[in-house]
Amino acid sequence: MGRKRCVGADCSKMAAGCCGVKKQKLSGSPGSGGPGGVGAGSGVAGTGHCGSELGIGSSATVAAAANVSRANGLGGAGGTVSGSSSSGSSALSPAPAGYSSSGLSPNLSSGPGSGSGGRKMVVSAEMCCFCFDVLYCHLYGYQPPRTPRFTNDPYPLFVTWKIGRDKRLRGCIGTFSAMNLHSGLREYTLTSALKDSRFPPMTRDELPRLFCSVSLLTNFEDVGDYLDWEVGVHGIRIEFFNEKGSKRTATYLPEVAKEQGWDHIQTIDSLLRKGGYKAPITNDFRKTIKLTRYRSEKMTMGYAEYIAHRQHHHYQNGIGHPLPPYNHYS
């Protein structure tokens, strides 16, 4: 089974992705769609939503680079945001102070597919803490935090928010175009929290019940066989032509198939349905799919861990505003 590594410009031509959601009962067959929104695009999609816990699909809207409009869908050229009204990082200002891992709870977790090949992971708890700080400062009207100390290397990325004890999806948007982490996390923290078209903007009252996940996408490879990927390890992006001959794209992040208990065929069929394919799905049609597999590094932090970290490093980081009131699961 042939494969080639996706490099350079090819990696930016990725459909909008979806994050995982807490496992739930599916209505109908997996092929008819389940949790996890899927990007349906024109094949040159730069950003998009993660999965919806309600299984709501998204239709494609192609946005020209630098011209971002609100749309109930995914896609976009050159890494612009479609499915939101974000105008980029310009409205989000410069960024927060440094973080270290000391004082963080061991409850922090890295998700399925995190890391690859035994190399040191780039994603860190500090990135989740940074996202919480950006959101907190925005909701309370404080100046944006200063530039963080973690790496500013460029990566495709997603920011996911879940809420409550059952960790219901609350917002998730990201980009397949590599962005410098400082500006990328700053931008998609607010885009996913405030401009995910499936949810109302987040409020201060929700902060104590939130969980933040940061996913950095790596190791993109085009493969010659649509089954040449591993459940729980690889995220997949498919490209296909619908009944009208239009090119469509759809993707799931690495954790989705495993969380939903899907096998390869169920995952592919769910992606096809989410991408807008309505005809009967045959094995011959599956073989026409162009599939790109990738991995992700994922880190998740709850509000309690964020508060513990903030209290430990409040003065060191020079954050000039009060700590938020701690009222977890109120």
C-alpha cells in the first residue's frame, strides 16, 4: 500500500477537522452520521469545526483568504476561518506570560494519538493554561496576557472546549494550515469559545465547568488504501466526489473513531455522510476516496488545574488582574 508524506503546500489543503466527543448512543447506523462534525469543503479548506455531540453535519462554505465571513460550515482558503466570524488574530492582541509545569495536577491528560515515534511531545499543559488565560481575560475585560514561553513553532492546531462532569462539547475550531503557536492558540481559543456557530458564545458563568484541549497535528501522509490507518492512532481526512461531481472533504481527529467504538468502515462511512454524500455507499465507491492520515499531540486541562496553576504562578507571570472566583461545578 503506497503512501507519501504530505509536505509543504499540500498540508494546508486539508479539510476542517473535528475533535472527539464523549461516547454516546448513535441514532441510526454509523454511516448515517454520528458525533463529530465533519468538514465538507471544496478541497482547499484551511479551518473548521470539530465534532458536534448532536451529530450535526456542516455544509461547505469556501472563504477567500483574509476575507472571513460567518457561515454554518467549514472550509476556507489559506487558513482563514470559515464557520465563524473571526477576523484573525489582529483583534486578539499580543499574548500571556510564561508558564511552567510545577504545581499542576496529575489529572492532566494527553489524548489518544498523542506523540509519535517516541519523540518528545511538543504539546504541553502550559498551552492549555494559556488558552484558559486568554479566554478569562477576554470574558472579564482585562488586557490580554503576555507572550508565553513555550515554543512558537508553526503547527496545524485545534482548540476544543468541553463542559460539565460529562464533558459535553462546547466549542471546537482549528486550522490545518500551520500557524505559529502563540498567535494560533490565541486566535483559536476565542474563535472556538465564542464563534462556533453551533453554540452560543461562552459566558463567565461557564468558566468553572470548562475543560480545554489543545491538539497539534503532525505526520501527514497520503496513503493509497483507504483502510491504511489505525483507529485511535491516526486522524483521517478524506477527499471524494459527491453525486453531482463536486469535490468534498471531511476529517476526524484521531480520538473520534475510538471514542465512538467505530471500525474503519464505520468511520469512513460516517465521514462520507457528514461530508454530504447521500447515495448508497458501496465498497467500490470507498476505493475511490483519497485519504490522508495524520497524528496529533493532545493535552487536556480542567479549570481546577488551571486555577491551581494560576495561583502558583500569579505574581511570577506578572498578570495584573485578580484571580477568577473558584467555584468548580457550581
